[in-house]
Amino acid sequence: MKRIMVYGTVQAVGFRPFVYRIAVENKVTGYVRNRGEYVEIVIDGTSQNVNDFIDDLDQKKPPLAKIDRLDISEKSSDENFKPNIFYIKESKGGSSGSASIIPPDICVCDDCQRELFQKTDRRFLYPFINCTNCGPRFTIIKKTPYDRQMTTMGQFNLCPDCLREYKDVLDRRYHAEPVACPICGPHYSLFDRSRKKLGNPIETAAKLFENGKIIAVKGLGGYHIGCDASNEEAVTELRRRLGRPYQPFAILGRDVEAIGNVCYMSDDEKKAILSHERPIVVLEKKDSKTFEKAAPGLHNVGIMLPYSPLHFLLFNYTSLDFFVMTSANMPGDPMITRNSFAFDSLDVDYFLCHNLKIYNRCDDSVIRDGKFIRRSRGFVPQGIGIPHNKKVLAFGAELNNAFTLTKEKKAFISQHIGNTTHLDTLQFFEDAIEKLLTLLNMKMEEIELLVSDLHPQYETTKLAERYSIETGIPLIKIQHHISHARAVLTENKLDEGVAVVCDGTGYGLDGKSWGGEVFHVTEKNEERIGHVKEYPLLGGDKAAKEPVRVLVSILKDEDLSDYSNSYKYGSQGIDALKKLTNDEKIFSTSCGRLLDMFSVMLSSCSERTYEGEPAMKLESLAWKGKDLNIPIEIEDNIILVEEFAKKIFDLRKRERREDLAKTVHVSLADAFSDIAIEEAKQDHLPVAFSGGVAYNKIFSDAIKKRVELRGLKYVEHKLIPCGDGGVSFGQSLFAYKNI
């Protein structure tokens, strides 16, 4: 008799019925059950049959299952063992230990899609159809073991037909915890502004979309707001109501053919958009005028395919190919999950809502060029392998925040949290920590180390300090860009390398604002070997919202009257900023702010209305430009940007703006690359690129090209976000500093 403990993603994936089937096929007896931290199997049979069973465990496992390890031991007897049969035993929670993580929310599988539109099926047109291979998981789970009573579906008692499926070990819905039907499950309702209920909610909503109406739609992880993406008046009105004049909206497309008609897709992008995770994928437009109201001034747009039954039903009732489907919350705030809050706070025409409680809010994931901009729905709470087995809580950065918990050589990055300067977001942050601890079968007192950013004013730093005082758990603080550098190398399983880190800002070891850095990273050390030459950052953080301040600080002796019309304070404002340059005490090495400055210079984007706007518009301007080959001078590994900026400024009326924008990207990328290459070439070290600027495809492609031309290995992020959403992962790797 053998006892097998299976660790990994083995709950909520149909693993126990799978074990039952292969046990019967291989003629072994015993039982299987969930133990919270793992799945336990006790089997007996001939040596050959037992070995075949163990082989099948890995080779034939369900598509969503992932086995991290098997612990196999001999067992002389077992009181639960029943001779001559194999059965599925009731789940039993275990002690705090290894975590058997449930999978993320998964898009509707092919079988459920077929049943959804099959008139003879009892779930015909039912918007909560699911099975063991698809549907909500993370958003409804309270704690493990993953049983119905541990989810928000527990409030819905199963009807006889659903109960029969649930108990049938050979049925696709055997122990599918969210299983439901129109008789016993949750349902959608449609309300107008006065909260009057309308009939045929989904079909009516689809027709209202066709008529230009704006509708709040409650999904799996929170509320979206939608409208007809092809109706320019509707999109313009949506912008007015949300107060987002230029921020790009996500698009929901009918199918991959419709998306292919308006956007270019590489094989990898097509694979991502069709994957069962169903992220938003940022694609290049075939025509810059496409979705101009939804993604103004940009050469690309974020598009996703339907992932919930509701999405498929909406398209079923309309001829529209595209909806705007943007998060209903304000930027940086938590997703809205409660119907009452949506009714009270959203300025929409109608509300399409359901009565299933969302326990874990979860925003859509966003991917560009294979890199995560936001890692959330479809990927959380999957773990990522790391070198240490310590229990660490890393608090991350401030904007685009996500935290990380580590346990048994895995890092579990939270869903997207948002801007922790917002009180509601900070509350969500703390709530999400408690919930993920519970899901991992951990307690706060088990945490061995807390890690925060070095910035003393970050709310996450203050929170980490409070946690440390209250619990007695030691706290260390890691510099922002060093966290980025460590993250990208460790993700690529590298102990040593040279890392280029470029972003908007981060508190430096010298107390100044960093953001254009090169590090030599070894197994237990990080050395800053190069950076952008410091320049005044007029007004500090104000320069992020008014990048014209950076333009003035670097080109203070130039005639900047051309930019007075685009600056809200006009020529007097420009003159006032010039007078401040000699008194400015805040200095920066930020590459992100430089790109913002060139965006002002070349595209007149003097004010940022959403995160990343100036740099995104500069990249779009550069997309069809050509490099004019204007190198930037480097002195003692310091990138001298002032003279380069003056050259671009002088050329702005003689050369195409598109070409100058392309030149800015390539020249800056080459400067960082050259410093990194010089450091890396002696020991033939790999060169890595991280930070928010790494989302910029022109910039990252230029670094990759130059590094590889010199015969060195180039690595980048594929598993975690390049930007601040990945900082906590990097922080969590510093357990060796204190443990």
C-alpha cells in the first residue's frame, strides 16, 4: 500500500475524478481526497498496476492541473481503506504547510460554449455555465480545501439535476464547485437609472448597446463599463462621464477573425489572445484611425476575446463586433464588486448585474509583446519558482501595486491592487493580504521577513513598518530599481548579470530620484555601474504630470515659446518655470521622465492625463519613423542627455518628427546598452532589461538588437510585470539579506 501526496495546482481542475478514472483503469484500490495543502491518494495493487497509475498521474493529468511534486511513501495499513474498490473520500483540511493552489478564473471551455447555444441543453443561454475545466475559481474561493461551501456559490443550493451531475464521478461536472443552472444558480438582472427592472436582461442589454447606451456590466472579478466601440458619440460620452479624456479603453472583440480585420497579430500574440487565460493583448492597429476614440493618438489598442458566458451571449444578440469594456473604477482604485456601490457611484444608463458575490476582486490581465503590463485575471494565484524556501511578505511599490507572498520556493504575486495612495486601495491591499494568506494556508505570525521599498513616503512602506512593529517580524527595505534588476534576472534563473532598469522614478540609495540605471548583479550583491546624468526635476512629482517642467529644466536657455500654447499656464508659466531651475533641489536620473520630455518637444504632450501617456504617444509617433543615427555621449558610464536634447530640439523644424522620435528611442537605448555591454563582455554575462520603459517595444527591441549583435545573451520579463507590478517579486528575493 502506498500513500501519494500530490502538490501543485490540483484543486478545482477535476483532479479527483481524474484520479478515480485512472485508478479504475489501472485496477488499483484505495481512495483520494483533498487535504487543503495537497491531494492525498492511498492505493494498493500489483507492483505493475501501481507504477502504471503513478505514470498516468503526470502523463494524463487534466489540462488545468499542474503537479509540482509527488511525495510517495509506504503505508502498512489505513482505517479508511476499503478492499476491492477505489473511491473519492470527503475532503479534509490539513495543517498549515504546503499550499495546493487552485487555478485562476478560466475562460469558458469548448464543451460549455457548445452547450450554451444548444437548444436541447438545460443550460441553454445560461450565463453561469461552467464545469471542472472552466469558469470562476479565484474570484469565488474563500479558503481551501476547494469545496462548494468554501466558495460564494455555497449560497445556492443545487437542484436535483445539478446534484446528480455533481455526484457522478464520470460526469464533467463532478465536484465542479461553481456548477449551477437556471433553476438553482445565480442570474443576471438589468436595471435602468431609476432602478426599474427590465425583462430579458442580456438580450435587452445587447440591443441597448446597439442604440448607443452606456451600461455597467458586472463580470467575474468586478464591474466594467461598456458601449459600442464603433459608436464615436457613445465613446465620447463615456469619456465625458468617466472624466478620462484620452486614456485608452480596452476593447472586447467578437472573435479572432474580427480582431484580425483591424489589427496585426503575430503568432505569439494570436496564441495569447486565444489562450484560456484570455488577457487583454495590446495589438498594432492596421489603420491609425481604427478605434481612434477608444485609443486616441496611439498606434495600438488593447483587445481581448470573450472569456465569460455573458460575453458570448452579448455578441449572440447583436451584430456588433466590438464593445468598449473598461474597468468601472477610477484609475488606481479597486474594482467595484458590490451592486449597491455601482448603483450609487456609476454614471451610466443601465446596470447589468448578477447576484453572485465576488469574494476576490480581480482586474483583467494585460500583455504587450509577451510582457505583462498587468498580471491578474487568468494568472493569479499561480506561483512562480524562486531560489529560497522562506516565508516572506513583500509590499511592492506604490503605483500599479501588487504584493508577493513566498512559501516553499514559490512566489505568489497578488492580483493587481492599484494606487496605494488611495485609501480604498490601501484597504483592499490589506484585505487581499489576509485572503491570500488564508488561501495559502498561512498565518501572519509564520512570516519570517517583511520587505518594502526604500521610499520613506510610500504608503506601502509605512504599512510594512506598522506590520513590523505590531508583529515583531523583521523588516528590510530594498531600493526600487535594485528590486527590478533582481526580479528580471531571477525570473530567468540567473544568479549574475548586468541589468538595465529604466522607469519613471524610484527613491535612490543617495536619496535622489533614480530611473535610468545600469547594475551589475551577483548572487548576493548589486552595484550601480552607470546612469543618466542628473538633471533638475522641477517640482519633483509634479514633473510627472507636467512633463513640460523637464523640458524647461534641460533646455532652460532655449526659446520655448512654441510650447506655451500647449501648456495650460501659457508663456507666463514657461517663464516662471525657467526662473525656478537654478533653485531646484530635486534631481533625477529618470529615463521615463526624459521620454516624457521628448514627447512634449515632438508631440506637444505637455500634460499627462493618464499614467504613461506622454511616453506612449512618443512611441506611437516614432512607430513609422527612421533612426537618424545621433549618438549620445557617455562619460565614465554617465549618459549625457543635455547636449543630445539640444540637438533634437535644433532639428525639430528640419527633420520629420517621426524620425526624431525614433532617434530618441534608439539613441537612448544604445547608450544604456553600451554601458551594459562593456560591463558584461569580460565575463560574457547576460544583459537584462526591466522597469516600466521595458514595455516600450521600440526601446526594448533596440537594446535586444544591440546586445545580441555583440554576441551576448539578452533576457527580459515573461512571467511578471516589467513595471511596478513586478517590484514585490523582486523584493521577495532578498530573504538572504536577513534570514
